Amino acid sequence: MKLLVNFRDIGNIPTAEGKKVKSGFFLRSGEVVNVENSVVERLLNEYRLQTIVDLRGKKETTERPDDTISGVDYVNIDILRDVKGQGASFEELLAGSASADNGMLELYENLILTEGAKKGYQQFLEMIVSQPDKPILFHCFAGKDRTGLAAALILGSLGVSKEFIYEDYLRTNEMRRDANQQIVDQLKKQGLTDAQLKEVLIMMNVDQRYLERSFSLMDQEYGGFENYILNGLNMPKSFFKDMKTAYTA
């Protein structure tokens, strides 16, 4: 689905128990803005989409609101509501006073540690486990960081190994290549230097080290992934069994 950037179904991935994540339930992408009718028809007819979960903040949703799709519920969960900026700001990068790589690592720390992120991901998982058999599309702006961790939480809860979680996560770099190049070309016309463009590209791509930082913090602060889900996100002990019953086969 080229007209919806960074789109994919994260189903059909094997779990450690010899099953697979069911296809057609968990769709991830970038923002759902100005989407062509043919894409909407495919979402409705092929994927039976019922709910869109928008993980962006108020400023983003106000400036570029999601398209309204008839018959599809819309839920907004501001994952970064407690974070004033998302890592290094664009202005700081251009001034040479910040590192994009450090900014990204900080972002993935905030996705685990801030109360807003924990409450947001809790709401996200509660919705999924309480409404089985309802296909959802979840996204942020680029569909890579807030969405990337959301996908990792789903897959991890279903018993998918980190190897396969990272594999899905890194597909973003391939799937956003054209969109990222368009942004770089535009910025180059505006006079950005090669060094500045290199920093911008870091912010527009994913690196396995970023998601590893989130997993590492789960280990340090909560004693592992499952304890993070149970104690950080306050999910019930039945959560993992209920998820696997509903979404693996």
C-alpha cells in the first residue's frame, strides 16, 4: 500500500510457542492524512478496518488531522503528552547544538519512563485485549517510534522473539525511503548542508539501538518485559494468556 507511508500488517510472524500472530488485526503506518479513495476502500474491504488509533499529540492532530473514514472509530492517545519536545529539536540540529542520535535515544527512554507514555500504552493494550476480532490501524506521524514501540509491545505480548520484533521494526527504513528522500530533497533546496541533512536522516530512520534502549530500561526498571507490562502498564496477569488466545493461531 504505497499511498499510506510505512504501512504493513504485523501478522503472520512466528511466536516462540510455534504459532503465528494472526493476520489482519494489527496494521501499522504513518499518518492517515489525505489518503486516496482507493486506499480507503482497501482498508475497509480487504482489511475490514474498524478502528484507527492515532498516537500523535494535540499540535500534530490539529495541524494535520486524520481523515474521517465512514464506519471507522477514531481514538487519539497522546503518547508523548509529558514530553515537551521529541528528543533533539530541528532547530537545535541546524544550529549544531544537539545530536540527532542522542535525541532518538532519549525519545526511546521517554517512551518507557514518562507517566504519559505508560498511561497511553496501557490504554492502547487495554483496548486491544478487550476488543478481540476488531482490526485496528495504529500510527503516529512517521509510523516509526511511538508506533514502533506499540508494535513491539503487541508482538512481545504474543510471544514473538526480539529477533523478529527487530526485523519488523527495521523494515521502516526500507518503507520510508522514498518519503524520506523527498523531505531531504526539499530541505536541500532550502540550503541545508550535508552535515545537517545527515542529522535529519538519522531522525527520520530507525536504528536497532533505539528499541534496544527501551528494552534495556524495561529490564533495569521493572525486571524484564513481562514485569514492565504488568507493573509499568498495570495490565492484569491474565493479559498475556488473553492476548495469545485472541491473536495467535
